[in-house]
Amino acid sequence: MKKFLAICSLVTAFAFISGDLAFAGAEKDPLKARVPRADRGKAKKMKPPKELYKKSKKASDEIVAAGKKIFEGKGTCVNCHGKLGDGLGPAGKVLTPGPRNFTNCKFHKKRKDGELFWIIKNGSPGTGMVAMVPATITDDEAWKVLAYERTFCKKWRKKK
């Protein structure tokens, strides 16, 4: 019996590692706000620091590159949201609800920068998204990650 349980454990672990076992799938309601109602109005009004957007309404390529480095590195965002921003990272596959799919342009159109910053900073109640500021990244780094997340919607960069 012990041998059987050990083999089952190894097979399960291998399935997770190889990415063949997933429970969550796509997020169920990608347009639903995740900032609590009591905080939503204030969050929507939050704006990124002016130094991030010096010459235009969109972040510079340097800011986006810095955001990518944080997203894929110390911010650990890639673990859940995936390298493609589709919410299918290795850790995200087992979360319910699934992580945000940043390639969904309707999501970007619906959510203000301040709302997304609020989620990075405070986490998302009822999901696997934990507060990232100040434990993992700074406010400034969170805004850079947000600038990078917006680039997963190809239309977003062109519109701004």
C-alpha cells in the first residue's frame, strides 16, 4: 500500500511539473472588478507617478522593459499570469478563480490604471492574488509592472 501511495504521489507531482494537470482554466468573469466596492472609487482616481509618463500618455519603452523585468523576476507575476500574460502560468493553473488574462483587451478597456495598481498593491480578495507591495516590490515597481501588463493587449499601446 505504501508503495502504491508513493507511486501515485510521484505521478501527481510529475503531472504538475510537466503542466499536464490543471484545475483552474480561464478566469470565469474577466470583466468583473476585483477591487472591493468600498475602495473602488478611490482606486479609480489613482494615477501613476508623472515621471513614468514624462512625454506622453503611454509609458516609455524603458518603463515597459523595467516592468517586464520585474514581472518575470522579483515580482514573480509570471508564475501565475504566465510569460504570455494569459493567466496560464505554472502556479496559476491550480488557482480558482484563475489569474487575470492580460491579453484580453476588453479587460484593459474596462479597468482603470488605479484599479490595477490597487490589486497589485493590496491583493485581490477571493483569489490567489496576494499583496505585492511592500513585501515583494515597491509602489514605483508596481506601476512599472502595470505598464508592462498593459502591453499584453496589442491594441492598448497603439491607442494611447
